Amino acid sequence: MTEQNGGPKTSRRKFLTSALIAGGSAAAAPFARAASPDPAITEIQPWNQELGFGVDARPYGRPSDYEAHVVRRNVEWLTASTESSVNFTPLHELDGIITPNGLCFERHHGGAAEIDPSKHRLMIHGLVEKPLVFTMEELMQFPRINRIYFLECAANSGMEWKGAQLNGCQFTHGMIHNVMYTGIPLKYLLEQAGVKPNGKWLLAEGADASGMTRSIPMFKALDDCMVAFKMNGEALRVEQGYPLRLIVPGWEGNMWIKWLRRLEVGDEPWHHREETSKYTDLMADGRARRFTWVMDAKSVITNPSPQAPIITGPGPVVLTGVAWSGHGKIKRVDVTLDGGKNWHKARLSGPSLSKSMHRFYFEFEWDGRPLLLQSRAIDETGYVQPTKDELRKIRGVNSIYHNNGIQTWYVNEQGIAENVEIS
Amino acid sequence: MTEQNGGPKTSRRKFLTSALIAGGSAAAAPFARAASPDPAITEIQPWNQELGFGVDARPYGRPSDYEAHVVRRNVEWLTASTESSVNFTPLHELDGIITPNGLCFERHHGGAAEIDPSKHRLMIHGLVEKPLVFTMEELMQFPRINRIYFLECAANSGMEWKGAQLNGCQFTHGMIHNVMYTGIPLKYLLEQAGVKPNGKWLLAEGADASGMTRSIPMFKALDDCMVAFKMNGEALRVEQGYPLRLIVPGWEGNMWIKWLRRLEVGDEPWHHREETSKYTDLMADGRARRFTWVMDAKSVITNPSPQAPIITGPGPVVLTGVAWSGHGKIKRVDVTLDGGKNWHKARLSGPSLSKSMHRFYFEFEWDGRPLLLQSRAIDETGYVQPTKDELRKIRGVNSIYHNNGIQTWYVNEQGIAENVEIS
């Protein structure tokens, strides 16, 4: 963990863009530093001569010991207990669009519940023709689908409302992951139960110690919600709701109820704790926004970034990052090297899927002068990711949730990056 | 491991299709067994009341203890040592199209080499204008792409040439995985070195103790080959070639050189050990097929299957499986419940990508009578997956490699499945 994250909140430097001449220019791809002959290639290494480990060594695999630093990290001062806390996905160590299961950020309200699937049940009741209770085996008799979706916590980047705080995209933007879910369209289960005409809302409840509950409007439940039991091919991880999780594509992560045990159909929202005192946005005038479900388009540059400096010096640099939108696909990502004076269209790579992370790249030739890096996502609705100041004009600075403002990294002559704000 | 795989090879039953009336009919989806009220839902479980584990408990995650049976498995009698052996992906426990990194099958010839990436180099030499040696940091300066590809060992299903042998799709078809790779198009690296006009072949060499080498024609190297360093977002696993692997989309897995350290450009193939005495197909007349690179279209039903019986009795059953082709996308998958008398079009779900696994489903209402299950893949070239007998007519039974024949599972009245052949 970087020094800045171990201590109390600090206000980071502000930058005047006019005072800086950023040093980079778009380069024609492909390109690379010409490598020189290197004696290391002819040295005998142990692994060239000694047998490696056998196929019985790791029935379930784990990363190389040289990757031991690639882990989820929590921030001790952020919450009172680790059971009601969050750890963060190391975005700066990842590439592509799939988050491996071992690195998907966690957010619990009563710790991660370790459930025996043979004892787990899902009940559907309330305003339905026929209340139902399902075992896991019975759920396996329903048709399944597979979808890749991002899950972002509403509080992702929440610390940044008041200015640049946490020094690393893992901490500023790491409350997000993107995996392939296998599950049952929720509408199939609701059709079995038979929703009554006045059934316009759904209460989803988890089996964990916090008894997490959220109200979900019926139109969303019948649209693209899923009841998932697998992620990236294998069973859900304990910390992601094993054995059953509600998937609410594009909407804030808190609604994706983990350890899902109950779905109650009602005629109005429940206004439970996690949708009133929490997960609402307090505006400047003291009133709170009600039901801010959709996660708007957002992006962040993951490399270079405070945890991932430029270590190769002046020359070719691959700038990369991720973008996503709760409204659909990402149409375009722009990046700037000079704090917004010049914007360049980034290259998207990998499958472009609705409500999924997109990976972008921008290759440039670095001349060694300081940089002010930003990315700006545009989704298929035409919505453009705003600046933090544009958000503050509308929302004030009382908010914790739904900060999708543009992030800035300052890169100095040594290639070291820092979280800053520019104005 | 099932009993059949722990002992010597056994020849499994043969079935006459005419002697069997399979009991199943295509059902209209969605459907499900109506669940009855269940007192278990009202019982208090420990996880409803006690705090779960905190966010600092598992910096890198692992599956639930209840999933401890979901592992790669090797077959002890199959090879002389575990360092030159294989373990198998538990296909019957997976869903969707992504194989999680911890469950990707392994095949080593000298064990899995644990390489220090700071000491690893990639050399490009031979018939090039400018020999080059790259560190990992220098490779990170090249533009990257992201692609999902299946990797299938040429020997997958190899034991089945002589008849139904291994009792479970993990063992008959588990030498395959499907992940998202991040890497550099190989042509970018070759362009840097400048391939001479007579450079028509490439020798790829691994840094492991076996010094694995394969000849790759230049047209493939310049087409879609990649030099990958990440799989499913994170660094390659040790057993998959950390820190660098050659990706040869759609071609036999042995060519995807792990721990890649050397690329030599030449004017003809090298005919090394692993492309002469191994990885060639011995025909009935004693001659061997030369360079059988592409993995033809293939499929297998993963559930029900010998390791995954029907446990819910007569009623709705979700039949599922995977299909793939080294020639491109899968256009269609057909399934039969009665050994080929009636074929039904399966439902594909998830992204359809070239040279990637596809997931298929077929929901049916089981009447409790025996079933003879088969699947048949058709790829975008129009190629239809053949029966094993059709393959044997052309290839004889000396082969080990490239068995893409249709697989049959017999399911008895108790829902127990067995590997059989029908004629």
C-alpha cells in the first residue's frame, strides 16, 4: 500500500494546466524500442535444466510467486471493521476485460457468508399467484444464459469528491470487476411464481448476517436481471455471494444481492436501510437524490498511474485503461496527455459488450517531460463522461456515491505518477 | 477420480441404437419443476447470524470449501512421470465459455518451469535483418490486443480411438481450456526484426527443462499468432508458460510454446522431436500424416455425463456442453437423446467468437427412460463433426491425436451416465 493510503486523508496538489507543457505525441503503431543483444539470454538458468513441478502439484492453481504483490487491498482507516468494509481490485496489474475471480473487489456489510449450498433455499413470495421455494438442484433445471457485465460499487471514487485523495487507481477506481456470469433470467423464476398485476417492486434479500435488502423495480427485474450461480465458468466465490447472487446489469453494485435467499413481490419500494441512510446522494441543499440506480459512463487510465510508473524512461509507452457504462456499450474513449488541451481517440480492444468493461489503449512516444493524463468515455447513448467540477456544480460536495468524473494523473520527469486535480 | 480411471484401461459397452428407445422430448423453455414450500427456509443457519470473514482475509481469493472437488485431475497410469504428463479440466463442473485460470488443464514435458520474469528474455534471430533480444519491460512497450481462444491438446480424446475408455468428459475431453489472452501480435515483433524473403518458417522454443520446440509456418505467424503475457486479465499462470507464451489460434496446443524464449526464422521446418515422433498421426498403412495443425470442429455434452448424473429424477433436465473449431466460429450444434435417430438444434449462449469455445444448451423433459446422448458441431465453413467410425474409416486406429469424433453417453433409468459407443 502506498504511503498516502496508510494515513489520514490528505489533499493532493492542484495543477494549473496552463503552467504545464506535457511531453508526448501520438505515435504510429506498431513501434518499439530496438532491443540490444543481451548476455542474459545465454546464461543457463535453473529452469532450463531442472524439472519443474508435476501435474499433481496444484489441483487448483494459483499465480506465480513473482506475482505475490498482485492482490486485493483494503484501506484500514476507511471503515471501522473489516467485516463491513471493502477491498479493491488491482486494476493497474490487469489487462483485457476479464477480472480473474481471485482479484474481484469485495464489499461486505456483515462479512463474507460461507454457505452450505445443500442448505440454501431461494424463496419467491408476496404478490404472486404461487409462492415458491427452490433448492439449488431445482434451480439447475431452469434454462441458463451467459453474460459479461461490470459490477461497480456506487461508492467507487467516492473519496475523490472533495479533491484528489487516494494515490492509485486500485483505490480510486478499484471497486469494480467484470466477469462472465452464468445464471437464470430472473423473469423465468417470476413467471413460475406468477406476479400479480399490482406487483411493481421486488425486495431482494441476502442470507448473510447483515440481511442485506434492496428494492428493485419490476421493469428491471423482468428486463435483464439474472440469478447467477457461476462466474468466469466456476461456482461463485464465497465473497461474491456463493451459491447464488442477483445480477442487476449496469446498476449500482449494492443492488446485486449476494447469498440471495428471498425475493418478495410488493406494490411499492421498501425504503430499507441500504437505500435511505446509505446509497443515496446528499445534495448541496441538504436534500437527497432518491434511487440513483444506473452507473453512468466512466473510465480510468490504469497505466501509467501512481502504482504503475513509467519504468522504461523516454520512448514508447503503452497507455491503457478501462471504460464502462450502465447504459450500454462504450462507443469511444478519448485520452489527453496534456490535461485536456489535446484529445486523442484511444484504440478499443476486445469484445465490445453492453454493460461490460471495455479496454482501451493509446500508444505514444514519451519525450520525458511531465504529463497530465486523463481519459473520457463516451457511451452509445452519446453521454460524455464529465469533469469532477461539472459534477460538483450540480451535486455539490456532500456526495459519497456516483462520482464518475474524469480522473487526472500527473507524471513527472522520472515517470512517477500522482493523483491530482487540475482547474 | 472415478473407479474406471484409477485402474487399467477397460473396453466399455457397445450399444445397438435399434435396441433402445430413448426417453426424452424437447420441451418448451422456460419451464421448471414447481417447488414446494420447504421448512429449511425458516431454519436459522449460522451464516444468518454470525459475521463472515473480512476483506483482509483473502487478498487473493480461492473457491468455497464446498467446491473442493472441482479440481484438475491426472490419470496415474497414463504416463510414466507427473512432470511429463497431463491433468484435465473439469468440464462437467464449468459453465459459460471462460475457463478459470485455476482449472486450465496442464500438459508438460519437463514439469512446469517457475521463471523469474526479470531474468527472462525473448530472442528473435535467424533469417532476419536485425536479431533482437527483449526484456519483459521492453515487450510491454508494444501495442497489445485481447482475444478469447480455445487451446486443445492434439491428444484430447486420444484414448477413445480404440473404443469408449475413460468414464467422464473431464478425462475424454478435458485437455482443453478457453481464456482471454492479452498479448502482442507476433507480426509486430517480426516486423521489428525484419524477416528476410527466404524466411518461411519459425522455430519457437521454450525455456523449460524439456526445451520444447515446434516449427510454425510464417503465414500463420504473420496471421493471428500472439505473444501473450496475461490470461483472463492477470499474469499467465506458471503452468501456462509464465511469463510469456506463444498463442497459435485454432492449432494444436503443443505448438503454443510456453515459457517462450526464442524465435528463429528459417527457410524450412526443423522436424524436431515433438513434430515427428510425437504429434503426428500414424495411419493404418504405417505412414504418418505430416503437420496436422488445425483442430477440427468438435463438441461434447458436459452435463449429463458420467461425472454429472441426473440427480433430480424424471422431469426437466438442462443438457449442456461446449463446441469449438480451429477454422472459426461454431454455426450450429445439434444434439440427440436417442443415439442419432432424432436430432435437435441446441441453443447457443454467450459471445460467439472465432476459434473460441461456444456454450450450448438443450432443455428437455425426461420421462425416466434410458438416453443415448450425443452432440454434433457444425462450424462456419460448413464442416460437420464426424462419428468416430467415420474417422476410423479414413485414419485407422493407430492414431493418438486429432480425434474429434462424436461422443456418446448412455444414461440409465437412475440417471447414471456411462461412456459407450454405438454402432
